[in-house]
Amino acid sequence: AQSVTQPDIHITVSEGASLELRCNYSYGATPYLFWYVQSPGQGLQLLLKYFSGDTLVQGIKGFEAEFKRSQSSFNLRKPSVHWSDAAEYFCAVGSSNQGGKLIFGQGTELSVKP
Amino acid sequence: KAGVTQTPRYLIKTRGQQVTLSCSPISGHRSVSWYQQTPGQGLQFLFEYFSETQRNKGNFPGRFSGRQFSNSRSEMNVSTLELGDSALYLCASSLDSLVNGYTFGSGTRLTVV
């Protein structure tokens, strides 16, 4: 069965520091991978997605993610965090034969220290 | 370009009642998916509609149902509400599939008392 694991429930980083949020997935075929961000009381905003091709994907707001098939990982990174990045981040996996169904991880809450 | 619109934003219902939530997708989008978000279970897929047909369904009881109209607007209905149905219900739309990405609405916060 498909699954997504985000090992870190909560991460705190200082403003200006680098960030890496971990995501591991379990899926038999080539997955479609996504990172979404959610601010309190809001819906989800797509940061980036990976289907195929270059394993380093650039997204919005200065985020990037790297697909590593051998490690079944799709970690999200940002070189310098801003206070406005504080939010909850979700990794999700889908497949071409599952229509629009996404399996989400439990999320990682990011706090940013001034 | 208007985003995904969900109405109402907030709803309070009593156990045993039923509720209907509405989702207007981005213009031109034909696929609409619904998710339930709770602190305990996280984000869980309810169902997806494409061109008025249910294309996929999650593991929820039959009390949860949905439909899509010819203009791609979608509704989901929950009958015989239980306290555990209290959640944020999110709708997402796409042109047709995951390849084009799904845009989420702000959700409907349902509280069952």
C-alpha cells in the first residue's frame, strides 16, 4: 500500500538558517510526488511537484526538493528561511492510475525563531 | 482567475443531522477531489469526480457521498452526522489529473455537536 512518512512532527529553525524537511514514501511504481504548505485556517498551497526527469525540482517561494529513488525520499529544502515560512508542510504521493487521489504524510510544523 | 471556492466556510450541525458542502472549481477544471482533515487522522482522501463521474473513492462509510454537476461544481453530503465527522473538509480541482496539479480551496470547517 502507498504510504508517506514525515519523520519530523515539529521543527524550529532560526530566520536565515537553512531548512530541510524529510519525506519518505512507499510505492511500487514511479510515484508522483508533491509538497504542499498550509497556513493556519487555510487550504493547501502547492510548492512543487515531481513526476519524472531532473530529480532536483524547483518550486515557489525559493523551495526545492530532490527525488532520490534509492532512498525513497523526496526532501524539501530552502537555503534561507524567512519568518513568513512558518506553517505546516505536507508531502504527498499519487499515481497515474489513481486519478486525483493523493496520500498525504502527517505533516511537519515549522516554527521560525527571530 | 478565481481560485477554488468552498461554501460555507464554517458550519455547526447537531449529531444525526445531514450536511451538504459545496465546491466551485477553477474555471475549466474538470476534476474535483475532496479530503477530510482532522488532527488525529491528518488528510484523508474522500473521493474524486471527473466529468460528473466518480473516478476514485477513499475508505469512508457510505454516509459520505458526493456528486459533480455538468459545470464541474461539486457537492459532498454527509448523512447522520457523528461527532467524529468534525473536521476541515477540503476540495481541490485540476484540469484533469495529477500531472496538472491540484489547487485546494480554503475548506469548510464542520463542527458536529
